[in-house]
Amino acid sequence: MRARPQPHPSLRGNGRRPGFTLVELLTVIAIIAVLAGLLFPVMASVRKNTEKSKCSTQMMSIVQGLKMYKDDWRVYPDALYGVSYAGGPVEPRLYPKYVKDEGTFICPSLPAQLKSQSTLVNPTNKAAGGPASSREAAPRTMSFPPWDSYDFQYVPKDPLGPPELRYNLKWTTGGLGLGDSPRQLIYRDPPETTVVTWCLYHADFDGAGVPKKGSMAQVLFLSGRVQQIPVDQLKAWSGTDGPWTVNPKP
């Protein structure tokens, strides 16, 4: 006759398995906390690098559209996405004919405060010492949508502070002793090393607005190349020079 199986010792008595002890539960929680502490910085770094890579891809799309615009009109546009003169409606430039996706002009690291903004922005042309304006005989103030990340940007330490121009046809102006650099988009055939725009939304700054050591900006050249350049080498950040003086690699 077959022997009847005996119940496991842990099931004797009330017939139920005992639960976790408090020590075991605290140990599991501690392990999860340690793993989370290790993974969160890694995930944040991965997200940051992904956004930077996407920003580079968007910049390359913009310069392709810029060259198509130049082929059609024989000059470069006065703005990348579009521009409003004296508070009027935004007039299209590269979007939508030359760059189809409006999101291409929005940096993935755009500060959250700007995503809900709708008021047009008048950035400052630091080289000229005043608001951005057209190069027509009678200059008119130029305005841009607040999320337009490549025509202008805010200082990273203050997302709603003074906005600064990033794209401009002619940076050199009287009074700064800059000369007349050929690396400007106002000319018919500027060299491929001409700076188109640059992005600081991926750079790190301290509370005083000083770039942290090793902090990099993404600089787009007319060749379509995006180069990582230390922020402190961008002369335009100091307000005493223009972005065409950025020293690109050969």
C-alpha cells in the first residue's frame, strides 16, 4: 500500500506558509533603494545623451534646409524657423517648405517653462548691443516663437531671463573692432566653417551663470557638421565677440 505523503513542516499547524520577517522585508527594501540609487544617475545620463544626439540630428536637418533655401533664393534667410516683424504674424522661412517637421526647431532639452509660452520673444543681438532687427534700410524689431531653439535661446541658468540671438546673417558691427569676417551668412559663398547656430541647452552652468568646467556647447557649421566645443570658448557668450570666431577642427 502506498504511503501517504506528509505535509511540509512549514505547513503544519495552521496550514499556511509564514510571511516575510521584518528583517527580510527591510533587507529587500534596502537592496531596492541601493539599486535605484545606482540606476537613476545612469538613466539620467542616458536621457541627456539621447537628447543631445537628437539635437545634433535636428541641427543637420536645419542646415540642409538652409542650403535648399539658398539654392532657391540665392541668399540665406533672415531667420531659420520664421520671423515676426514689429509684432506681426510669423512669416515662414525654412518651415514648412524646406524643413517639414516643426518639432525640428525645438531642442529636446528645451526648458519646461518655455513649452507653455505663446508670447513672441525679442532676443538681443549682443554684437549689435540691442534687440535683433532686420538688415533692411529701416530696421524692424524681429520676434520669434518662445520655443524656437536655434534662432535664439535663453541663458540656461535663467529660462525666462534675457534671450540671446543664435542665428544671424551678419554679426560684425561698428564699434567692436571686429573687422569684416568672411565667415558670415550675409555673403554669397561663405566658407563651410561658418557658424550657423549653436545650442547651450545641454550645457551645465552654476548658479551664477558661469559654465562648469568641461561643459560643452553644440555648434552647427555650414558644412552640416555639429561640433562639441567648450562653452567658455564661445566668444559670443562674453558679449565682446561673435560666433564666427569659434575655432572649428580642420
